[in-house]
Amino acid sequence: MIEEGRNAEEARYRALLELDVSSPGAREELVAGLHDESWRVRRAAAEGLTRLPEREAVVERLVSVLGERDETGARNAAAESLAAMGEQAVGPLVRLLVHADPDQRKFAADILGQLGRLEAEDALVRAMVEDGDLNVRVAAAEALGRMGGRVAARALERILHDPEPLLQLSALESLAALRHPPPLPEVVRLLANPTLKRSAYRVLGLIPQLAATELVCRGLGSESRSTREAALVALGTQALLSESTQRSEMDAAVRLALRRLPRAGEWVAAALLSEDGELRAGALVAAAALREPRLAPLVAEVAQEERLMPEVVRTLSYFGPEAGRELLASMDRFSFPAREVAGQALVEMVDATYVPELVQMLEWGELDLKMVAVQALGRTRSLDAVEPLARLLSQSELCALAARALVSLAASFPARVLQVLEDALTHGAEPAVLNALVRVGGTGMLPLVRRTAREASVPLRATAVEVLAVVDPAGGLEMARLALADEATRVRVAAVRVLGQLGDASMAGLLKRALGDEALEVQLAALDAVGECGAVERAAELEALVQHPDGAIAFRAVQSLARLGALRDEVLRRAVTHGDHEVVKAALLAGAVSAEGVSLAVELLGHPSWDVRAAAARVLGDSGGPACLPATRAALEAEMDSLARRALEDAVDRLSGR
């Protein structure tokens, strides 16, 4: 197109986009646009017509354009516009289905199919059965496949006996689209017809019965590639529809069929690499039946399609140890989804013979691959896996995972695992090693844990205090009492946590000391611990903190008072004046059980912050009574924030029902 022509086309295109659709001549101007030589202009005109008022008149005008036989572009644009008109286009198009011109009847059927409205179902069925023109009947059959009614499905089944193969094919494809398979004997008849065979396999896959599987298996043995692929697609559909109890019978039938076929592995491999997702789904079922280890990497790559992930995991679980080695050899080349699913499978199928390959995998650069290898080594039940894992206890990024893997190996080799964990601890290992040591050695490790709690590094001392409390609660409380004097904040925090978890109200004196600790972390832990162990003696100190300038301290003070059941109305009223909104919301929630709290929630419906207003609405919805309804309704009328409005609407609904 020369420059002048492009400019003229752009001018016509912009003119239609900018056209005022309420102007008197807009409709005819747009209809003229349907006849433009440029497809862009025709498309703009078609879209413009859908925005016009008086839609009934517009629909009739568009139908008239369908009758202009020499204006192919205009007719297609009019059809596009009618398909976007919805319900109002149905009546005129149904009337067009009985027009004298078969070309217009076909147009009507095509557009009704795009509309997909059940109101047209009866008219399309009549057209499919009674029309004298084959093209109209085929178009009607295809349209019925897009609307899904029972009347349509039954009519399509009857058409399968029509002498016209093209009509039979359309009916079969529509039944597949509707996921409404005809009776199995009917499908058997159609499988013998070369023209209909591929579509017949599609509907066969919708029948999750062993008899249907056996028919599909016959297709797997076909000389024709297209028939084999159609059978594979049917297998994939059947697998997705089958109950788990049916799958073992289905797998056995497929396995028997594939064992009889030469080169089955080759064409299953090709199908796994296909761009067709339905074909890949069927290839997974066939691969599970074949269980050829070399297929495992191809199966793993199918995991890139998320909907097939469960079938990929299931298929890999069928492969034996040799498949694991195939996966190991491909790990550094896999896509991320394949690597993830292969790692899961590998950990499940691993045995003692995998140790050399897994140790080699530890040398690879990627951390996620190393993590898979560590997990797998822990499941090998091999003494040879202990030393490689022991070497990882000095690496901070893998230490915790290696320690857990060693705990798994300890089920088979407790003495050796205990020895390597003790050696690692002696050389300053991470706290995870101490945890693992106690899990493997039990109470026999208590002397070592007590010594660690007194003499080791800060992280180990803190961990020892908490680990000891798990194994020996009485000893743990005593150790926590001593650890409150530790010079390290982290150790004192651990000690306060133990007091909260294991202690009772008698810990009040110790917690008073912790509340006055110089470190904020210890103070915060002590505030939690007071509420946790029921130290009511400390309520007065907590009340003094509900207006502390540090919101974190005030927040925990409110929560602990509520947990103690000691949040007095006067204190609650002070707490909701805090400048930190999180403290106000904590007080609202804590006060929801009291009449004072409900009264405060009504007042806070006018709070400057939307999240406080929303929290107040939720409290009223949960705890308020009918007396709160007028204020809540008034707040809803005035509310501008969408999230706060949603909370207020819910509160009004709930209060209205009381």
C-alpha cells in the first residue's frame, strides 16, 4: 500500500473509532464501514455496531448485509458483529435458518454456534435433520457441539446413522466437544470407518471402561501413525477420567498391548516430545506401561505442563532403579519443572546402589541439586552415605539438611551417626547438629547438652537450652533459670521462651527480671511468656506498658493481658488510643468478648484509619447486637474505602439477622 493509501485508510479507521454512536447517521456510517476495502476498518465498524443503541434494528440491518452475496468482506464483518450481539441476535438468526438461500442459512447456523445459546437448540436440530442442503446440515451439527444441551446430544447421536460421511464426522466431533460419548457398540461400528476412525477414538477416550481401553489398545497396534496417535490421545483422556481403582486394570491392558509391538518405545518417546498436550498425556500412560528407564528423562520434561504434573509423578513412580540413574544423568540439563519432579522421584526410588552417583552430584554447582542429593543420601540406608553427609555438617547452607539426613540413616547405623555428630559438635558445628544429636542419642546426650549450654558458642548455648527443655522438662526449667544471667541476648531469649512454654504462675518472679532486661528482644519474649505461663502477678507491669511508645511492646502487653484474662475496661480504653494502629486492632480483638469492647468498636467506626474501621466492623459482626445496627449502617453509608465497606456490609448483614 502506498503512503497516500495508508494515510487514507488510517483516516477512515480513526473516523470510525471516534464516531459518536448516538448521532443520527451513525448506523449507516458504520454499515458503510463494513464494506471498506481495509480489514482494520471493517473490524472497527463491526465493533462500533455492537455499541449502538436500538440493538434490534441494528441486528436486522446486519442480517440484511449477510444477504449481499458479492460482498464477502462485509458479510464476514457483519457475522462477527452479530456474534457479539448476544441474546438479541438469536431470534433474527433463527428466522434466517429457514431463508430460501442456503448460503444465508449456513451463515445463520455458523453465527448461532458462536453465540452458543440454548434458545437456538431446537431450530438447529431441525436444520441438521431436515435441511435440504448438506453444508447447512453440517454447519448446524457443528453449532450444536458448542451449546451442550441434551436435546442436541441425542440428535447428534441419531445423525451418526446418516448416510453422509461428512455429516457423521461433524456429529462425532460435536459429541466429543460436548464430552458426550455415544454407546460403546456405536463407537465400535465407527472405528471401522477410515474417515471417522480418528474422531471415534476421541469419543472412545471419554468412556472410562476396560472394554473401551482394550479397543484403544487395538489402535495402538495400527500401522497408521495417525491412528496410533488418536489411540494415545484416547488413553490420555481415559487416564484423567478413570478412578484410581480402574487404573491398574487399564495399565495391565496397555502393557500387554505394547509388549507385542516392535519399536513401541521409539514412538512413545516421539509422542512425549510432541507439541500436542493431549498426545503427551496419552504417551505418559504408555510410558508407565512400558517402564523403559530411558524414557524417564522425557517423562520428567512433560512436567512443564502443569496440569499433567500428577500423571508425570505417577508415571515416574512406576520406573525402577535404572530410571533413577537416567534421571541423575540428566539433572543438570533438565528444565526447572522437570528437575523438581525428577528430584521428588529420585528421593522416593533411591537405594544403596545410588550412593556413588549422589556423591558425585554433591560436586555440582547448583544448590537445589545438592539438596536433592542430600535428601536422597539420607534414604539410601547405606553406611557409605554417612561420611559424605558428615562432611556437609561444616557447610552452613546444607548443614541442617545433612543433619536431618543423618537422623534418617541413624535408623540403620545409630552408633556411627552418633559418632560423626559428636565429632562435628566438637569442631563447632551449627545448632542443627545438636538437635540431631539429641534425636539420635535421646536422654543419653543430656550431659553433653548441659555442658554445651554452659560452655559452647552463643548459638549452641541458646539451642542447648531449648533442646534440653524438650528432652528433660524439669532440667530444662532449671537450665533456663541459670541462662537468664547469660551475657548473650540470644541465650536469654531462649531461656525466657522455655519459661513461657514449660513454666507456670510461679515463674512470675523470674519473668519480672526478664521484663526489665536491657535488650528489647528479651523484653518482648518475656511479655509473651507472662501470658503463656499465666503469671497474673505481672499484670500491673503489663498495664503500664499498653501505652508504651514502642508499638511492639504495647501490642504484646495487650495480647498477654488478654491471655491472662486480666484486660480491664479502663486499660482497654487506654490501649485503643495508642498511635500504632496494630495496637488498636489488637485491643479491639481482645475486647470483643466484653460489652466495653463492643462499645469501643462502635466508637472506632469513625477512626481515621480504614483498617481500624474495618477491624471494628468485624468485631461488631462477631460480637455486636441489634443495638449496634444503626451506627454500623450509618458508617457504611459514609464509608469510601472499598475494603472497609466490604467489612461493614458483612457486619450489617450479620447484625440484621440477629
